[in-house]
Amino acid sequence: MTDVLTAAGAPASTLPQSRHLATAIPGPRSQALHQERQAHVTGGFGVVLPVFVDRADGGILQDVDGNRLIDFASGIAVTSIGASHPRVRERVAAQLEKFTHTCFMVTEYESFTQVARWLNEHTPGDFEKRTALFSTGAEAVENAVKIARAATGRSKVLVFDEAYHGRSLLTMAMTAKENPYRLGFGPFPAEVVRAASANPLRPGAGHHDVGAHASAADVTAAALASTEATLAEHGADNFAAMVIEPIQGEGGFVVPAPGFLAGLRKIADRYGIILVIDEIQAGMGRTGTLFASEHEGVAGDITLTAKALAGGLPLSAVTGRAELMNAVHAGGLGGTYAGNPLACEAALAVFEAFEDGTLLANARAIEAAAREVLEPLVTETEAVAEFRGRGAMLALEFADRGTLAPRADLAKEVSARCHAQGVLTLTCGTYGNVIRLLPPLVIGQDLLADGLQVLRQTILDVTAEHGAPNAAARA
């Protein structure tokens, strides 16, 4: 990685790419704006860090108090090419001069078709495809289920432990975590059935019984057996789709045990079930390949994209086998803002940014740098149970050594202390005990190194203070 990474000919950022604390975080201006927010915005919206951003670019968020924070969140994997990429700005600005909206279901525009063409050509699977565009990830998931039901005449949907698929009523039913996503919002649609995931660290966390030190092959075999048993219990011929994230996002950035996705592909084929791969967070270059399922050599019958698809503008897509996508009657799919022309132009700019391969190389370089700094913490502390992930989708899970009892308290405190030092990190996981890293793929080498060192030292400090001594202290 270069000091300030650029992609597809983009000039270096005009925003200084260095961490800077002008005030305490949050600063006085952010605090005042947050009080105003509380007076006008529903309390149902949470916030990770109550700072108000004035500018953002590269790997930096600059707040209204003049603080510059290192961005290890990318708007939850949205601003992968930076929050102010020149080609995104240029394409969207040019479209603004023409029109902002017509609704593609009323009158058409070319950019919608161009986005669909690119996705048909680049999503995994050597078969003829069609694409439908929407606005949000949850919309993409729900429409994939609609398409699967229309194509198969079946109703049930198989999902997995630790899954996250959205906040709408159906996608909440498909999501595993109760608090905050499902709590108090039921009842949910009844045609959603859950099977065990193939979590290498916690193989006994699902519906199967595997020893804590089971091999990856045993974890995969047990999880696939759970899938078969679940299908048998509910009748395999009742299932329209099985929906799986190639790397589970909100569930803890869990990379499934090797062979699990390939095994699901075989099961889906055996029973005529449509395999839907939810690439909403893991796709669009985040893991060092365009799509995370490429690491497993598996293609879904339907692939879902969103988040980073349009560089910060709301756009999602369902891309799948032509015969499936065309099974829906005319007018059965759509949405007022589906494939908005501004968002489509932004997506075309994102596609341009990936053309020369630099961003994918950057993702792999980010992983290498982070592994060198953070992976040793697994042996250097008593509370970092695992460092995992692929590319620029990485995580640290906090748990007591031996028992694997989750330590959400440590994850929360480490993240808060990083925030105070100007490094934005996010937590996730079924138990809230995972810190996840989603830096922009354009982050500079020096900035990345600075943020990683802050995180590393903070973990060493917090774990030592909480009675989880590091290796040197044990010696």
C-alpha cells in the first residue's frame, strides 16, 4: 500500500490523512448537536459514537470540532472506496444536472441497465443472469425470497445461526440476534426455519453437539448434518430458498469452516432449493475478491449486493439465474426508488474504481498488515479468543481463555477507549463481544498502522486491567 492509496486514477485526498485530536471526543460542538438530535430524533436510533462529521475522505472522518478520526468502519462497509471518491462525485453531479428521479417502472434510463449488466457479468456463476435493483439490503433479501417462492411454488426459507439479513419484518425473522434487532417487534413470519452455522470457534453454539476442540472438518460435517436434519424435520420439498452470508456480518464476522458453503450448494441442488448468497456486507471487494463466495468456489443461484455497491448512495441488487429472475410476473418486483439514477451513476463509478485491481490488492494488504499486528494478541492475552476474517473484513473476539465465556465488557471498553483516541471501531457478534474492522480499501499505510497500534495497545491495557494478564506478565 502507498502512503495515501488511490484507485482508478483518483487523486490523493485533500483532507489530511492523519489522526488529530483538537478536543476531547466528542467535542463541544458535537455535544451540542447531539443534544439537538435527542430533542428531535427518535430514541430508537442508536449511535456508536456521538460525533458529527463535517468531512470524510480516504481513511479519515473529520468532525465539526476539527478532530480527525481514523475510520475503521466505512459506514458499516459502505464507503469502501472512500466517502468522497472523485468519480462518484463527478458521475452523481453530472446526473444531477439531468434529473434526480423518474422511477424506472414508469420511464427508463440507461444507467439502471448498465449496473445490471455489470452485475450479471461479475457475480459468481457461469450461467445466464438477470438483475433487479432496489434501495436497501433488506429489500434485496425480501425480494430474493419473493423470487424463490415464485420460481419454486414453495414457501419456507432456511437461514442459519448468527445470521443477519435486515430490519424489516421478514428479515428480522431471518436474523438470529434478538437484542436489539428483534426485541419487542414480533410476531414474525412463520415460514422461516433456522439451522446450525459452521462456526469454527464455537462449534457447539448451534443445534449440533461438537466438542470445543473439534477439527474444522468435524465442524463442517456437524453443521451440514444439522441442515439435513432441519430440512427433513420440516420437509425439504417445502423450502424455496436457503439464505447464507459467506462471512457472517453482525453475527461476529464468522468465517464458516471450510467446505460448509460447498456442502450447502450440494444440499440445495439435491432438493431443488434455491441457494441465496447474501453478499451485502462481504461483497464488492471487501474480502480481497469481488465477492466473498469466490474464496469458497461457490456460486449462489441468487447473489445479493448492497452497502458498498454505490459508494454511499442507497442501492441494492438481486442477481440470479435468468429463469429464476424471470419467473416473477411483470409488476411483481419494483419500488418507487428502486435503482434511483443518482445511485446507479454512483455504482458505475464504483465499478470503474475496481477495474485495475488496486482495490482488491489493497484489501489483501490490509489483512496482512492487521494480522501481523493483531493476531499475536491471541497468545499474548488471556481474553482475545480469535482473530479472524478475510481482506478488510476482520474481527477480534473477546472471551475467557478455556471456557470461551464471552467478554462483551472488554469489547465495549476497548472500543470506547479507541474512540477517545480518535480511532472509530465497531462491535458486533451474537454476544456483543467482537470488535470488527472495516477500513476503507483506500486507507493509507501509515494511517492504517497508526490505527492498528492504537487498537493493539488498548487491548493490552484493558485486558491487563481486567485481570487477563498478557504473556509477559504470566512469564
